[in-house]
Amino acid sequence: MKNNFKLLIIFISLSLLTGNSLLSAQVTTPQNVKATVQSNLQVAGILITWDKQSMMSGHHMGYGYVPPPRYDIYKKTGAPEDTGSYSIVLGWYAWGGVLDVQVERGKTYSYYIVAVQGDTSSAASSVVSVTVPLLVMGTISGTVTSDADNSALKGVRIQVVSSASCYRNPDVYTDSLGNFSIKLLAGDYYLYLSKIGYFSEYYGNTKYFRDAAKITLAGNDVVTANTGLASFVLPTTKTVSGNVTDETGTPVRANVSIYKLRNNTYHWSRSSSFTDSLGNYSFKALSGDTIVVYAAPLNKLYLPQFFEGKSTYAEATRLVVSGDLANINFTLALKSVLPNGISGLVLDTAMVGVPAHVSAIAISNGRVKKQYAAVADSLGKYSFGNIAPGSYLLRVYPMNGYAPTYYRYDGLQSLDWKTADTVVVDSFSVVSNIDFIVVPRSDSGFASVHGTVKSNNHSVSGASVYAMDENGKLISYAISDANGIYKMTDVSIGKVRIVSDMAEYNSATSPLITLGSGSASSTVSNLELVQTPAAIVYQTSSSAPTSFILEQNYPNPFNPSTLIKYSITENAFVNLKVFDELGREVTTLVNAAQSLGSYEVKFNAAGLSSGVYLYRLQAGDQVITRKLMLMK
């Protein structure tokens, strides 16, 4: 028995000795050690990396638990051949890399690594060294004074914009003597100066970035940039007044709103007032503001409208407040008494309500027949009621930094009316859950684009104009005014296309434009819209056809016009549309209630390119689709 016990002790001892020997053999020297500098304007560090080791660490290996290795990083200040000793800066239980931030610019550091497992260490790795470079900096300094009396201005905020990235560096402020000093890397810069009570401006005494003076800074340069600011004179207020009546001259109680606009397009702020018992209202507005005025009757039997009888936000008359504006009057029309309408929500991608202007545009035979306006509240709720039966495009202009879009059932954004989905409204139903999902617009650059929108040399008012990047993403947008003029500022520098859209017209697209900094950031892009051809529908027979028929168009192929004939066997709401080969809607030829009989439609495709198209007839639940070919 004693002999067996002695044998067990000897076996355990040999096992432990063998395990320690294996453990020692497994601690290998770290390989491929590298040191690289990681740096930005504020801090610098050195990243030490090495290869992972194929070691069965952290597992039970039959000899007990083997702990993971520790890597001791040894460091000294100076090159390997310099005098001085190494010291451990870090013990690291990981493979792959360590960042040493205890370094100074302009100094050299050397490192080696030892792997440690248990009481056993590997041999030292090869030594690596690296020098942390000094930053080559320059200085922009100057003094900011008042234009009025040349006195020093304290607390002026100075924003630095890099020409290369349009990145705003940390702001600086002038001291009590109006002085400032900014250390920056070599490069091109612009300064933007602002202070409460003074007009903000770019260095170079300009309001716009495109005209700003560029400061070129080389290493160790000191550039002086003295400038002055003009004191701000509070704008005077003007009175905007008028009355709201119905078509018989009877006063109508209404909530009248003034929307202040930026660039003739973006909703900036809103104020509102209720009419009194005589239908009168009055506002105060700042001189120089551009506004639109909207009257929403409290009695829902009347139609709301913008000034001068305009139905939608896009076509609303823009008023410049250069003095008191009197007789901004509204004559509201009664709605048709129909228990129908459209309702829904305007939401962002987080399903939060967005206030917005919503337009319902009745389209028939390729032409706008009627338009209605509604305003979505702070929860995004909107509704149209008592509207004429028909097929409607819905468009939204959000108020709070979101991009406009037409309505689509799939929730996708649509900037072209021909790719939007139509909402059909009958005489007795409310079409609900017509919800918009809107996305933010970029609107964050420093370039600007302006121009005109025309059709047959006539100005087009209320057209939407978009700046799109190379991938078709919306950057900014504008709405043309009564003279067809549009303007977009804060457009990102780079390559863009300018696109214009308006119902009844084919979209107009500019060539690719490169927007740069300085004077090149202001670009003119004029657009010419071509009106889509209207369809003329003839009823050729009122007798009852024996079957629902959509005939092949004649001639086919055709250029540019062709005739489409069809027959319906009962009174129905008829929809005849043309699509391209990808299924995108090109135009609506018929969208109206028709009595039974046979009809023909002349389709003019003068504005379309050659190719194969589909035309689809729908009457009630019956649908037929055929192909036609345009050859130019």
C-alpha cells in the first residue's frame, strides 16, 4: 500500500514537471512588432501592434488551467542606440495592440515586448522605434472693431471654415481689446464673424460664403486679418391687414396665418390672428421679410386659401414687406357638400409628427383641374373634406428641415409627379391613412444656385426645383416665384444636377454642375419645362358594347401621335394610363367617370423618347394592358 502511494506521488510530480515544461515551451516571443503614430490636432499617441500567437491559452489542457498570456511593453525615450533604460509602461492581457498616449511631439520612442505566462517569460521581441512629428502650424490673428467708431469689440465669435472640407474648427472669441489668435494647420481658410447687436459677415466684408476672402496659411506663417462689424439696427415693423368674407360679402371668422419664408421657399416662422366679427384682421411683420398669407375658415363649409385665391403653398403669392400691406383680402368659396375627403399623417422616419403644408392636386387627362390646401398640425395630422370626386396627387412641403415629396403607397420619396401614386376619391367616402414619411434635407453647404424656370419663354411660378447629388440624393430645394426665379443657398460643394418638377410638365434636368468655394460657389442654372400633351377623348358610340375592349393602338409603331380605342359595358370610373417598360407612370390619358359606350383617345408622345411603352385601361374591377412602340 505504501509503495502504491509513493508511486502516485512520483507520477503527479512528473506530470507537473512535464506540464511546466510544456507551458514554458508555449510562451513564444511576440512577432512582427510595429509602432505607428496616431495623431490629430489635439492629441497624439503611438499604437504598438504585434501578431496574434496560436497558443491554447485560457483552456483546460489536461494539466490544469492555463491562464491567458500577459504582454509587458517596455519603453524608453530615444532611439534604440541612445543611452537610457527601458521600463515597463503596460501589462496587457490581450493580443494585437496597445495605444501609448504618454508621448510628446518631436520626440522619439523605442519599444519591445515580452510575453508572460505564469512564471515564464518569452524572449524579448525585436525593438521598434518611432518619432512623433511636430505639427506644422500657422497663425491667423487680428483685431475686430466697430465700423461706427473704430472701437475694439470684445466677445466676437469667430468660426473657422476649412476650404478643403468645409469643416468648422472650434470657435474662438476676441478679448477685451478686440484681438484674436488662432493656430491652424497649413491650408486655406475662411472666417465667419458674429456678435449680438452686429451684422454677421464673412472675412472680406461679405454676407455670403461665395464672396468671402480666402486666407492661405503656410507652415509657421502669421497672417493678420483685421476687420470691422457694422452695428445692427433693429428692423422696423409694418402692418399687414385685410378682411375675410364669403362670395356674398358676408364676414367669415377665420384663422389667418403669416408664414415667413427664407429664399422664397422654406417656412421660417409662423404667426396667426383671428378675424373679428366684421372679418377684419391685422398683423405686425418685420420690414424686409418675405411672407405668404393663409386663411383657414373656422366654418369648415368654406375652402381655405392663400392670398389672391391661390390653393397651394407652392403657388401662393409671395409678398415682400417693404411697407404697410393693406387690403390683403380673402373671398372664400363654399365647399361642395359632400361627405368625402382625404386624411392622414405627415411623419418622420421615427414616426414623429411633422408640421407641413399639404396639397391635393386633381389631375384629369394630363391636366390640373383643381387644387386644395391643408396644413398638418404639430402631430402631423391633416385632412381634406368636401372635395370634388376624382384622382388626386398629394404633395407635402414640411416646415421643419425635411425634404418635400409626393405621396406613394410604398412610402418611398418621390420628387417627380409622374412617379407618384394617385388617390381616387368618390362622392361619399373619406380615404384615410394616406400617410407621408418624410426625410431630412441636407441644406448644409456653402454654395448657391439660382436661375429661372420657363416654358415656351414664359415664366413658370410655383415650380419645385431640386439640387441632387451624383447618386440622386436631394441636397436642397426651392420654389420659383411669380417671375420664375428660384434661389438655393447652403448647397453642398461638389457635383450636382438641378431638376425642376411641376404637374402637367415633363421634368427638366440640367447637366452635371461642379460647385466650388469662393466665387465659383454661385452658379446660374436656367431650366425649360415642356408641357405634357393633353389627351382628347371622343365618345364614338353610346350603344351598349358586348364586351370590355382595349384595342391595339393605331398606327403602331407611331411618331408622335397614335389613336387608342376602347369600350366599356357599364357606367364606371375609367382610368387609362401610359407606363414605361419599368412600370413607371408616364401620363394619365383618362381619369373620369364615363357612361357605357365606345371611346377613342389621341395620345401625343412628342415629349417622350423612343421605346416600348405600356398602356393600361381600368374600368371598375376590369383591367386590360397592351404595348405600344414610339419610334422617332
